[in-house]
Amino acid sequence: MTGFAFPSTLFFPIQRNRDLIVKHYSKNEEIKMKLYVGNISFNSTQESLSELFAAFGEVESANIVMDRETGRSRGFGFVEMPNKKEAIAAISGLSDTELDGRQIVVNEARPKTNRF
């Protein structure tokens, strides 16, 4: 049995594919950033939220989370910005500023976790 070797892809195809996926995900991760915006006034709209963040750069989306039963704002939302540097500038520039009479909180959004 000398001189015989198994191809590494036979044993580690999953690891090789995982590395490719991680590299692709990492590239996209550096470009886009999702921000959490808390303590939003019930009178605020997605348009006013988007306009506020647009002062710091391009806004891909701005969403205010609504209550399913009442249709009223839950007081927080998310803003997606395609440029990470602009998003970081928005965090530092907008944290503890006022929007529609309330002092908002802006942070990088954390991944959603299972509640069960």
C-alpha cells in the first residue's frame, strides 16, 4: 500500500465548500450594515426615518416594526445602509438625537435569536 493517497476532497468536501461560503459572506458583510433604531415616536414614519439617515449616506431600506394586532408602531425599527463607513458615521452622529420629539437610540443590529 505504499504510494497510495486518498484525495482530500473525498474526506473534506463540506469544509472546502464552507470556506467558499464564508469568504463570500465576509465580503458582503463588509459592505452592508443593518442598524437598530430604538425609542422611535409612534408618529414617526419610515420616510422620516430614511430621510434622517440619508444625511449620512445612502439608505437601502428603513422599516419601523408594527404590532400585528393593533397596527401601531412598536417603537423600534431597522435601517440598512450599503456602505459600512457611512453606517458607522450614522451611529455616532444620530445616537441620542431627537426624532419627532423622542431621543432615539442607534446601534448595530444584532442577529435575530430563537425565542423558544
